[in-house]
Amino acid sequence: MLSKIQQEAKEVLTNYIEKNQLRKTPERFSILEMIYDTEGHFDAEQLYINIKNKSINVSRATVYNTLDVLVACELVTKHQFGSNHAVYEKAYGSKQHDHLI
């Protein structure tokens, strides 16, 4: 069962996909659900491994492409803390917090 925040995030993603004429794939929604079940920051590779551990069939490229879509529709925030390594965190329904570098 999806939480209220997860259901609202799913609706935001659905609206964004329809507005931008993107494909509405089950993999995108599985990735969104996995992100909204995750606490704190994560990187794309960590997310990919977590998805594979849940036996969800999705490629690395799909994870990266979906992260770009989720950033564009403001469901996920991307951070680069002084390196080439990006970390992400859920944005919708989350409390604002600061990052110390």
C-alpha cells in the first residue's frame, strides 16, 4: 500500500509524463516507489543495486534516465558536493534541510 506522499508523488509523475508526452512505464513507477521508500541520500548506483535486490528488472540506463525525469518534475533533488559524484534525495513532501560541505 502506498503512503499518501507516495500516491501524490505518483500523480505528479503521471501528470509530468502526460504533459511531456513521455512513455508511462512500470519501471519508472517502480523506481519512484523505491526512492520514496528510501531515507536520506543515495546515488544512482546504490539505487540500481537496491532495485536489483528487489528482483525488479530494470537497466542501469533506465535508472539514470528516470532520475533525470524525477529531477525535472521536482520529485527528486540532485546534489553534487564538490565532486563528480551526484547524490539524490526525495523532494516531494520532505522537510527542507541544509547540507554542510
